[in-house]
Amino acid sequence: MIQFVRNQQDLSTDKGFQFKFFCDKCGNGYMSRFQPNPLGIAGSVLHAAGSIFGWGHGAGHGAYEIQRAIGGPQHDAALRAAVEEGRQHFHQCTRCGRWVCPEVCWNDRATLCEECAPKMEEELPALQAQMRAQAAQQHLYEKAMQQNYAAGVDMSVDAQAAAPAVAQPPAPKCRECGANVTGAKFCPQCGTPAQTNPTCPKCSFEASPGAKFCPQCGTRIPAA
């Protein structure tokens, strides 16, 4: 019984044997050295000789059949040799039994795989980043909870969902009688000329009637 990594790839051909083994944790691969197959090489020589001397394909086909007949033990022996070679590269964790690569998944100080014994120099930065993200999420949650998003919403049984009303600016009034003069040049009640709001000469802000200074930039507004 061959006890080694869970996943492997057979790259063997009739010319020789080669295998690729994969780390049980991250999937990194290790390729064994190429082991020539003497039977495959002999078959190629026979096939080439048959073509030169006009023997047809019988000799080459026979060599191929021989290779197929006894190639199984050759292949098994090559696999065992490749496994022993791969064992020198991978490390087996004595806690979980997995074979892992030394470059990424092995904790050399603890002589265990990283999953069983995480490396603190890698775990601490990851934990710090995770805690910062969780703290930012908590702060956003607390800030959102301070806002009353349901103010003015009627939650009674017969209430209908409606968009919140948008505040409208107050309608302009006549300075003499207080009548509504929206869009009018003269008061429709007393005939007094409608007073327009003064505009700041610097920032063009429309100030309230009678304002002497701009509430946005402080510029003096000339008298009308």
C-alpha cells in the first residue's frame, strides 16, 4: 500500500514514467524525475527497424504488445520510486496525517502543518485586519442607529406608505398688506410694487428682503 498525497497526476508514456504529486492543503505540485522505460525504447527501435527493412508494422506492433503485457510491473515500480522521491520533498503532519508542501503549508518550528499549528507571524496581521474591519462595521452600525429613519412615519394599520413631504420655501408677501405676490410685479390687493429678494454681488446668493449683508460670504449688499 502506497501512503502519500491524496492527489497525483500520471504523466507516463511508452517512453518512460513521470508523476506529479500535489500538496494536500494548497495544491502546489511536485514533479518526479523522468524514468525511461527500456521496453518502450526497445519498441521504438524495433518499429524504426521494421520501417527501414520493410518488415511492415508487425514487429513494431508486437513490441507494443510486449510493452503492454509487462509494462504494468514496470509502471508500478516507477510509481514506488517516484513516491519515495516525493516523500523527500513533502512533509507529513503527525497530527492530521496530511502531506503538505514545505514552501507554503508547513510550520517548521512546530513540525506540523499550518492548519494544525498556524504561524503567528502570518496569523496576527490577518487577525488585526479582520478586527479593524469588524470595528469599522460596528461603528457604522452604531452611527446608523443614532438616526431616526422612521420619524413621521405612520405605522397604524390603515396607514399608507407615502414619500416624505418636501419642505417648500415660503411664498413672498406684500410688504404693505401681506398678500401673496408670487409671480406678480404688483400686489393684487393694494397695488404696491412687489419687492424682490436682493442678490449678493459677489457670490450671487439670494438673500432675504431687507438684508444688508450676504449670509453666505458677508459681502455688503447695496441698497435697491
